[in-house]
Amino acid sequence: MRVVAFVIFLLLFPVAFVAVYQQGWLDKYIPEDAIPADPFIKAELATKTNADDLATRINTALDNGDYDDALMYADIAQYMVVKLDPETQARLDAEKTMSRSVVRNTGGFFEGFVTGQGNSTAAFMGAITSDFTVVGDVRDIGREGSKMVVGEDYSKLILGLSVVGLAATTATVATGGGGLPARIGVSLLKVAEKAGTITVRFARNITRLLGEAVNFERLRGTLRTVDLSNTAATRRAVTGYADSISFAKLAPVVDDMAALNKTMGPAESVRVLKYVDNTDDLARVAKMGGKMGSKTRGIIEITGKTSLRAFKTVTNLVRLALEWIWAIVAGIGTMLFGTATRAVTRRSRTA
């Protein structure tokens, strides 16, 4: 009886533990990273997708010219250790050739550099590069600032990010690169807004933070004294104004964006924002990106879950336990079968 009770305890304890952990009641005692997320994520993915589904997603992406999406799904297939069919793999390999990569990337980079817009990785890189050279920020300040000073509708988000970005560039130069993460984070947010991947709620959230960082009324007064068609004059005026900007409340957001860029790359950092509604969501996605890298958006899309904790459920634990139990049973069965076979063989030899 005691043995049975002990076995029941061993079976129920992990379930109870994960249930309590999922509610956040153990946060003070157990760090989130103490429980590896990989097994839980793979268990969830196994119920949502398979080799055929991933191949379909890859082929659809390639048909639509979405090479980055195709690579993302291929990355998930590799993560799940599922093999793609030969035809799909051949299409992926063909797209990786140097000639196709050059054609795909060159035009996109210049589009992003000149307009600050685009949908490809190359275009996003072009837009970010233009911001690093302050060309993009000054261009957008001139465009949105001109509307602001005459009382027309303007994008407070684009204008605010451009002003903050110019200040971050100045800080990066002054600190020998110390302001680079902030510079990257601001650029990614601006590119995402132009690409339409920032949700309405998150845009509202960021705009509110920009309102606390940038005194827009004072900025209006500064821009009224400048010929905004003169890029050099615009840059000097806004650089002088930048000393009044407060980065304190905006810093966690741009830091999370810089972290996404480091683990996922610029394009995926921009695209994954369609699953972010507030700064807490961004922090969770950034943490998930630190573990899953460029697969993050695809995993979110397939499973609907945007945090590592969300995968660590009792349901997934039971799935994992059943897999382990089946493996143990199969192992024992194989061992018993082998033993019985050897016994029969020995008897037949001695008969």
C-alpha cells in the first residue's frame, strides 16, 4: 500500500508543481529559467504542426517571395528534428544561391535607405543604416515636422522617434559607441511603424512614453525657427534641442528592441512586433527571442503563445511524461522480448 501511495505521489507531484508554478506562486523561490523551456515548446509544436504542414508553409512563402518566412519555417523544422520533403528542400537550396541573394538584397537595401520603408531584411537594414547616418532621422523630422508647425496631422510616433534617434546618435558618438543599443532600438521601432507591424495598442503605448521623453511644444517652437528643407540646419537645431530629452522611461523599451535585434536580427525584430500590445509583452517576447532566436515569430504564429512560461503547462508536462513512459515501456518490452528470444533459442539448441 505504501509503495502504491509513493508511486501516486511521484506521478502527482510534478503535475501539482507545474500547476502552482504556472500561477506564478513560486516566482519568489524558483527562477523562470530553472525549468528548461525547450521540451515544453517542442511538445506544443508537435501538436500544432508537422513536416507536411511546415513544407506547405515554406512553399507558400517561396511562392509569395517571402524568403525570410521560408527560412523561419525551415529553422523550426530543424528545431523539431523533422525532415522536409526533397522538393521543398531543393527549392530552399536554390534560393540560397549567391546570384538570387544579390538580386533579392540589393534593391531592397536601397529602397529602405532612401524611403525608410520596405518589407524585406535588406530593406530593413537599409532603413536602419540611413538612421545611423542620421539621413533617415533628419528626413523624417523634416517631413513630419513640417506638418507639425503648420498644424496638419503628423505622426507623433515617427517624429518623436526621429528626434530621440538623433539624440541617441549624438550620444553614441560622444560615448564611443555606448549609445548604440538605444540607437538600434529606436530605429527598429520606427521601421516597424512604417512597415505597419506595430499594433495600435503598442503604438499608443510608445507614443505616451515619447510624450514624456520629448517636449513636443518646445520642439514645435524649435522647428518653427528652422528651414526644414535644409537638412544641415535641421540637424543642428534638433541636435541642440536633444539635450532636453529624457530617456529614462523609454530606455527599457529600446533596450528590449536592441536585445531582439541581437538574438533575432533586424527583420524578425520588426515583424514580431505584431504580437506585442504593450511594454510587458515586448519584455516577454524579448526573453523568448533570447532562447528561440529567429524561430520566435514562427513559434508564436503556430502556437499562439508569446512567453516561455506559457508553454510550461500541465498539459505539456503530461504529454512529455507519456512520451517518457512509452519510451520506458518500449525499452522494457524490447528487453523482455530479447530475453524471451534468447531463452527460446537456447532451448531449441539443447533439444
